[in-house]
Amino acid sequence: MIEHTVTFTLKHPQNSDAEHDFLTAAGELAAIPGVCDFAIRRQISEKHPHSFGITMRFESPEAYDTYLADPIHTAFVKQRWMKDVDAFQEADFAPLDFVR
């Protein structure tokens, strides 16, 4: 299992049509085969500099690699992410076998 998490801030004003359009487009990533437990959330803590987070899970490293190469994902990164995102942090986690 891999949990893919990215937090980010957009170049667009909060609650703007551009922000809404970006988040709607990001939601289409959930349709990529192998994506599980997809969620987009707004940051509510003042402790973190980013405004949003996207999380998803993959059952295997192969499913994650397939996601990364999927045309929907690559087009989103090229056409939306690179243009609309101001700052981000990405992390990929695998569970620890000894921790429940």
C-alpha cells in the first residue's frame, strides 16, 4: 500500500472561479485506474503554509507507477498543475509492518 499526499497553494484567489475550476479538474484524477480513497481537502490549520491537500492510496507500487504514467495524470500536471500551483510539497508513504 502506498499513500500519495500532496499539499499545495494555488495562484488563484480563495473561493474564486479559477480555484473551483482547478479543484474540479483535480478531482478527475480519482477516475484513474488504481486510485483508491481519493480526497481533496482545504487546510484549516494556520500551522501549515499550504491551502489544500490531495490524498490517495494505491494497492501496490505498480499501481502507483501506472497512475504516474496515465495520460489523465500527465495532462493534468502539464496543463493545470504547472500553470496554477504556486507552491507544493509531495510525500509518498508505505506502512510500517510493526506498527498497527
